[in-house]
Amino acid sequence: MFDLKAVNPNALVKIDTRTSEEVIESIADQSKIVSQALAADQIMQSLKKLLLEVSAHFAGFSPGSFARMRSIASIIPRIASGG
């Protein structure tokens, strides 16, 4: 009779020697990492939404329109200061 199991006799067996407290601390640390990643993802989604809204707002403007807006925007500080 032959044993035909797919077992690597040279495989190293890794044994977790951490205490229960160390495992719990590791889980808490990983939870913080996941929370930070989710928060960063929410920020990215908000920025993406804002960018889409801004680009939709300016979709109808021509390059000449932007030049006119820049020239108007450049004189606003002078107007505001009374000059």
C-alpha cells in the first residue's frame, strides 16, 4: 500500500508562539490599519465626486471663457481694495 498524499516533507512548520494578549493586540493594530485605509478611501471617493462635479460645471466653457474668467479674477483684488 502506498501513501499518495500531496505533502511536502521539507516544509517548515511555523508555530505561533504569541500569547493571547499579543494576538489580541495584533488584531487591534490590524483593525486600526483597516480603519485608516477605509477613511482614506472615503476621502478619495469624496474628492473624485467633487472633481466630477467641477468638471461637469466647467464642461460648457471654451478656452476663451477661461481666459476671460482669469482676467476678471485678476482685477478682483484691486476692486476689493478700492484701487
